[in-house]
Amino acid sequence: MNESIKLLRSHFGLTRAEARLALHLVAGETLRCAAVKLSITYETARSQLKSIFKKTRTHRQAERAMETLRESLMREHGNPAKTSSQ
């Protein structure tokens, strides 16, 4: 997971917290579920997601942003990251 976090941080300029949230969402978790697993409030997760959209230049639906992140991870690692709160 650390490699995926590093990739997202360097490629998109995400913070560590944003990258961790993005990995959970890429794995198909809901925003609410990811927030619980990361021990953050739903509002914090929403704020981080808005920042992820801005940094990935995604202004449409959440699915498109997650596709963008997933594609980047696939190019680098060949498979989507497994989720973990590390």
C-alpha cells in the first residue's frame, strides 16, 4: 500500500490522507465506510474527496475520479491496491 500512496502523492500531488482515502474508494468502498476505516469523520472524508477531485482535475462524478486513480495504479503496479489503514 505504501507504494500506491507514494505513486498517488507524486503523480497527483495528493496528501497522504487523500491518497489513503483514494485507495479505499478505488477498492470500491463507500465514502462513509472508508471514513470509518480511516477513523475520520464523514465531513473530513468529503472535504478530502473534493480535494482529490480538484487535484485530479475531475469535476464529474466520483466514479470517474476513481477510474483515473485506478488507471494510474494499474499502469504502475499492474493491479489495484489492496485497502489497509496503514
